[in-house]
Amino acid sequence: MKKIINITDAKKIFLSFKKEKKNLVLCHGVFDMLHPGHIIHLQKAKSLGDILIVSVTADKFVNKGPGRPVFSEIERAMVLSALKVVDFVLINNAATPIKLFPI
């Protein structure tokens, strides 16, 4: 199963996990320059549930200064998907993660 998914696929996949009574955990952020703090945060989040979903802020909504994000939304999603602790990654094409609920 691929780890980088779109929001339509996410809703289907996550509904099936909910039917299995799996606990879903969502972390959201830019994750531009991945650092140890991100890893610790993701590991802690994973410990709180069965499935860790990471949503990445789309490039057009990143407002961290000139030349940011350094890495594109696709590159950031690829890096996160390579982490064993992360089950799924999706790119959030909204200004906030609020519209991701309910997934």
C-alpha cells in the first residue's frame, strides 16, 4: 500500500480503519527542514494510536519567509513517508488542517 495518499483516498482508507476500531492520530505541519524535534513529536504521536497520519501544508500556504519552503510539498511528503513511524502522508490543500476532519 502506498503511503502518500490524496484526501479522497484518505477518507476511504481511514473509514476502513475506523470500522476495525483502530485509533487514528493526525500530525500536521510544514515539515520543511526535518529535525530531531519532528522525529520525537512523530514518535510520541504514534504511541498515542494505531495509525499515524501526517498532513503536510501545501506550498502555497507556507508563510515562513522568503525562499520557503526550501523543499516542495512533494519532497516533504516523500521524506516523511520514508519514516517507519509514519503510516500515511497527505498534502493538505487548505490553509489549516481543520477541513481534514472528519476523515
